[in-house]
Amino acid sequence: MEIKIRNAVAADCQRILELVKELADYEKAPQEVTVSLEHFTESGFGPNPVWWAFVAETENGIVAFALYYIRFSTWKGQAMYLEDILVTENMRGHKIGARLFDRLFEEAKEKGFKRICWQVLDWNAPAINFYKKYNASFDGEWINCAVSV
């Protein structure tokens, strides 16, 4: 099976959003996905994009994605923030996640980022074990905060 990793394009947004919903189901929070397709597409491909993504594609279509944006630290400068990475369930075990992660590393180096940051749920053992293969550090000190406006 041939798997192609490529930059996402606007026409991919519907499928990426379907995969986002698959991720939300896995994370037991399907009701949390409230973004519209229009807003999602505009945010990635409008005049001022705020996110970028890679997709993994087979002859059957897009089976995985990795979506990131630029995070700024007053201490460290710019970093790539990996918002989501997902390989659809029936395609896991084919090293697609590793290929996407490798592509993210290439992109970070090309753009001059020194770090890639992300979050993982503490109960998501498969993801945690995957990240350990990359010698990721896990920070239990910080607490996530958010306010709806």
C-alpha cells in the first residue's frame, strides 16, 4: 500500500474535520467539536492562516493528519505547537504516525523552530508510548487553563 504524506489543501478540510471528530470520540468528548467547516477552512486557508497541516493519503483517501500552529514563548521564541495528530483506527500499525511525526520535525527545522510542543491525555497510553520513542519530555507541573468568551 502506498502512503503519501503531503501538505493539506483547502479541499481536505472536510475530511480532516471528520478525523478531528474521530479523535474527539476516542477522547470521550464528541460534544466538544463545535467548529464549523467554514471557520475551520478559513482559519487554515483564508488570507491569514493560523494553522497548517500534513495529511497521509492512500488510494482510499486521507487516513491521517497532523495539524499545527505557531506558538510563541517569551522565554524561548517560536515553537511548533502540534494541536492534533490522528491516524484513523483501521490504519494504525502501518508507521503512518511516525511518518507524520518525521515530517513535522522536517517542517520545524525548515522554519527555524527549536521545539515542538503538544499535550496528551494522561490515560492515552498508546500515544504516550509513541511519544516516548522520540524522547519526549512530559511535564506534570503545569495546569491547563481556558476561559470561554
